[in-house]
Amino acid sequence: NLLRNINRFMEILFRLTVHQSPLVKQRVCQNFVTLLKLRKDLIMTQIKKIIQYMITATQDEDRQVGLEACEFWVQFLDISYIEDEERIQILQDFFPTLVPMLVHCTMYTPDDLATLGK
């Protein structure tokens, strides 16, 4: 049962954050997203370390790693059980890095660009 072994699972997951394999990085991102979706209470004590990892992963040279990491930002902003004030408080230390990184990593379709140009 994962819940009985969650501390061990989190320990292993954090150890894998330094792994260089793109596939391992993708799986780490996927697992953090899953934990965020299912058991926020289990990861909130480590959320700042997770955010720092996701900032790095979002900018990874491997596109798939970056895409997996982007799912974290979608989930973090979408989950209803974190109040907006709490979300802002968690992210405010990261804004100077996070905002430019997200803008830089944003991809636009030709239609999006045409709409933005109007």
C-alpha cells in the first residue's frame, strides 16, 4: 500500500530528482503531479523543493521532460483545495524565476500569434 510507504516513496522520488535520464525525469514529474492531484497533504511540507525541481524540469533540454513538468503548473493552479492566497504565498518567492521561465517556455500556434498581434 502506497500510503503505508509514502515517506519511503517520497524519499526515493527526491533522490531521483538528480538523475540525468530524461525518462526518469519524466516519471518524477508525473509522480509529483499525481501526488498533487491525489494527496496534497502528503507533499505540502515539501512543496518548495518540488516547485524548485519543477522550475528546472520545465526548462529541461528534453522537450518531453518540459511538457511533463508543465502539467505540474496546470495542476497546481487548477486544484480547488488550495486557496488562492495560499497558492500566492507558496509561489511568491519563486515569482522572479517562475514568471519569466513560464513566458519563455510558452509555445504559441500561428493562430495564437495572429490573435495576440491584434
